[in-house]
Amino acid sequence: DDEKDSTVANGDIATTGAQIVAELEEKGVSELKDQLKSAGLSTSGSKSQLIVRLALWIHKSNEAKAGRLSFDGMTVPDLRELKQGLGLKGTAPTRGELIEVLNQSLLG
């Protein structure tokens, strides 16, 4: 969904974490929360927490869409840490469910 990637769309794709964060810092809290909500991520926390969460999602989503992110080599604790870092809601008790939730969030 292109709306989810509005921060990095329009040809000028921010690729480094610093570029992504710099773009997000320009936005207001309500705009950050709108983007987080449209990505299915948690909207709670301070502005800096929202930026970190959204920057992580944008970076990992770009990696996943480019085929550079594989969950196959990740351990269950790593998958859970990524899910938690993204602020994804809901439970995913098994490895398969964790991968499914992450794929749905990052690949749409």
C-alpha cells in the first residue's frame, strides 16, 4: 500500500536510518500517529518513540520489499524482538504466526 510508504515514496527513497529519522522529525505527532496507525503499529509513546518505531518499520519494510530481509534465519526471540520493536499489536505465540504477522506488516 503506497499510503503506508508516503514518507519514502515519490522517487526520493530515504535509505539510511538517519535519512528516515530526519524526515520523520519534520512531522507532527498527529501525522506520525496516522502513519503508525495505517501500518498497524502502536501509536503510544513520546514523539521520539513514535519516530523510532516508524523509522524501524520503514527501514525493515524497504528491506523486505527489496528481498533483503529473510525471517528464515531469525530465531524466535529475534522475531519477537522485531515484532515488539515495531509495536505490532496482538499475540503470535508460534514461529509461523510471528513470521506471518511480520510479513503482513512489512509487505502489506
